[in-house]
Amino acid sequence: MPRVLAALALTSLVCLAVAPPCKCPAADWPQWMGPDRDAVWTETGTLRAFPKDGPKVLWRAPVSGGYAGPAVAGGKVFVADRILGERAMNPADPFDTKTRVPGVERVACLDAKTGKELWKHEYDCPYQISYPAGPRCTPTVADGKVYALGAMGDLHCLAADTGAVVWAKNLPKEYDAKVPTWGYCGHPLVYKGLVICLAGGDGSVAVALDAATGKEKWKALTAREIGYCPPTLVHVAGRDQLVIWHAQAINGLDPLTGKELWSFGLEPMFGMSIMAPRLSGDRLFAAGIGGAGLVLKFDDKGAPSVVWEEATDKAKGMTPKSRGLYPVNMTPFVEGGTVYGVDQPGMLRAVDLDTGKKLWFTFKPVIGREEPEDFRGGGSGTAFLVKNGDRFFLFNELGELAIVKLSRDKYEEVSRAKVLEPTGAAFGRKVVWSHPAFADRCAFVRNDKELVCVSLAE
């Protein structure tokens, strides 16, 4: 595929979901997108605007390459990264998946108050993936254990207090599966004693393992490519459903058995099913690159039907659709019948959930300046949205944190501060594409060199 379009696949590195309630303190951020994987931060007493010189930096800790965001639980920060082997270098061509590059993946545990390293687990892990900076998945912390999935499919269950290995599996070997072009990106989901992951192979796109032992409990679905979308739990019609969006279709499963409940075709370009489907009331929204998107409505028995949908058109390629938004490497926020998200060209956009009607757009919160709607220099522009009270914290690819307000009418920026330098490369610009964590009235953000803790206390 053309390189300009192929580079969009870098977004899968940070593929970014509604999940089961987590029995943990409200101040914790124990997994990707927060306690309930819904990008809502319930902390109170946070800043209404940043000081003149920006939020106070509490500590900085060195890390190495990776797109995996941090998790914060029990006074500890958990983060995954990668170290190149001695004298090893990543290929000059970031799309080279044939060259085997020596290195190790690591899971580190730091003190949340000081940034001091408490323990570190590392293992040999040669890479053969496109854009091989490091791991993509945020560790998931539950019941005293840490579940970390590496870019090449190494799944580790570690003791949260010591880092000791409880059990480990290599998913490609276990399920005779091919490592995705841009690595494993589906953040592990812990649900009622199960760890649910995307694996691959015949009949095992999704697998559920016993959280304590790693023993397989069920497996489900077959697809040409597993994609990069995290397993997503939704609660509809009084019951939980597991949503698995692979590169060809979006599917509903029974999370305890893997039984298929429903399926609809939803095929983005390049196999890049990335965002976590978002539930709002009885509506479910999912969309991806090239203009593949749909909204489903669940009836009182939990059966979905299509409200509206769009499909990719290879003849038109990346030509924008007249309705909807099609995020690449962020998961939109849906509230009050409105979807807020970063559309593929790089603008933050609001659309009506029930019709897909475009309401407004702005490039400034994502790439730092305004541009006309047909601007194409911000492709795959990235900003992550986390709601806190009546406003949002927005973290963009420039390493800036902003306090913003969103409505169907407009985008309103209250305050903005630079908190981290972008270190990754995309489309000739430097970016940071790692989802932050919010806990203890602080923000925890990382690039390929450091993990930074900034105070957001009022």
C-alpha cells in the first residue's frame, strides 16, 4: 500500500472502550482509559486553569521506547517499554517487517509519589513489526496482579508488589497466529476472573484466559486480520456484552462463554480497526480510517440494529465522507447525543450521534493552529480526551495538556500548557502518541525518553 497511507497504520500503536466497573479507589487509573475504561476521571479538587508557568512537575523518570500509556494503582505506576539490543538498530525503513531486531521488552513499577523504580521485569523480545518503537498496550492492574501484553504477543501476569511472574504466554505460538503488521495493540481486559485478549489464528481472534492461571477458558471468531481494537465491554438491556471489532466485522459475544450474539460488517482500510466502540444509552458507535463507520441501536433484549452506516470506497480512497467522523488512533467521547473525536485529517470534530451530521471542527487543539477543513498536513493528528467534572483534559500529540469545554455548539479552550516533548516521528513531524493516566490529582504522561508526573491539584 502507498507509504503515505501506510504510515497511518502507526496509529495502531496507540489504539485506544467501555468496560466493567473496577473495584478500586476512585483515585486510581489501573488500566487504559481509566477505572471503567470510559475516559472519565472522577477526581475532585483539580485545577480549573493552569498557572502561568504551567502545572508543577513533581518528578521525571527515565523510560525507553514505547507507545504504551502508564497505569496507576495502589500508589504505584506501571509502564512498559523496549530497549534495543547491544549495537542493534531499528530498520531505516519503518515499514520493514522482515528484519529481526534484537531487544528486550520491560514492565517497570515506579513509586507514584517519587518516580523511584520499585521493580522491573524484562524479557528477550526481538521485533519484526512496522514502527518498532516499543510496546503498545497499557498494563492492566487487577486483584494484585499486572497483565502486560507486548508488541510481539508476549502476555505476562506479574505480581503487582514484586514483579514476580505468575504465568506467561506467547499468543502467536499458543494460537498459531501471525503477529499483526503493527504489533499487538488490544489492551487486555480483566472481567470476572478472565483476561480477555485478541490472539489470532483459526477460531481464536478473541481468547479468554483464567486470570489466576492463564488456562484457556474460551476462544472465538476467525478473521483475516485481528485488527488493533481492544476487547470492549458494554452493558445493554440488563446484561454485559463483549464487543470485538476485528478488521472485517464488529461482533457481540457473551463475555463468559465467547458465544457469538451478533455481527455486522465493518471493514476499515488497511485492517485498521482501532478505536474502542463507545456506548451511549442504547447506541453504539464505531468508526475507522477510510470512512468505515456505523451506529447500532440495542432493543430491550440486547439485539442491535443499524441506525446509520458508511463503508470504505477504494475508488475514492481517503476522500472525506459527508457525515460522521473516522478516528485513527484515538477513541472518541460520546455524550448527550454528540460524538467528539479527532477525525483522520487531524481536526477535532463534533458530529451528531443519530445522523452523523457534522457540527463543528477545529485543528488547533490537535496540531496547535487553525487550518481550513481541506487541510491535509495533519493526517493522523492525535489528541486524547478525558472528562473531569464539567470539562475535559485534552492531551495532544505536541505534548500539550489543555483544559477544554465541549458542546454541540463549540470547542472552548480554557487553558493550555506544554508538559512533554514529542519524540516519535510521523509525516515529517514529531509526535507523542501515548494515552496519559490521571490519578491522585496528577497527570502521568510518557514519551520515548521519560515518564513525567505533573500536579493537577487545585
